[in-house]
Amino acid sequence: MSLQPTVDILKKKRKVMRAAFARLCNTLEEVASRERPDEKGDSRILAHLELLREKADNLTKLDDEIMDLLL
């Protein structure tokens, strides 16, 4: 059984997840630069940070899966 199709699928999935991560990172930078330091701005930034952490965790897990298949 070849692992290449599985690796290719995971790599494509990672590409999509990485693009979503990059978009969210750019959004966070934009929100942080334009929001006034008040409670509303802080909560928006914190919400974006939490989403960014979740996406980073998902990317790390996917990276581990890919590495496990390659090794």
C-alpha cells in the first residue's frame, strides 16, 4: 500500500489550513492596528487570538501526521 496518496491529501489539507491561518493572522493585525484600546477592541483581539491559537494547534497536529507518514 502506498502512503503517497495519503500524504498528498494531508498536504492539500495543510495548504488550506495554512491559508486560513494566514488570513486570520492578517485580520488580527488589522484589527489590532485600528482598534482603540478599549474593552470592545480588547475582546475582539482576544477572540481573534483564541481562533489563531486553535488554528496553530490544528496545523501542528497535521504537521505531526504528515511527518509520521513520511518517517
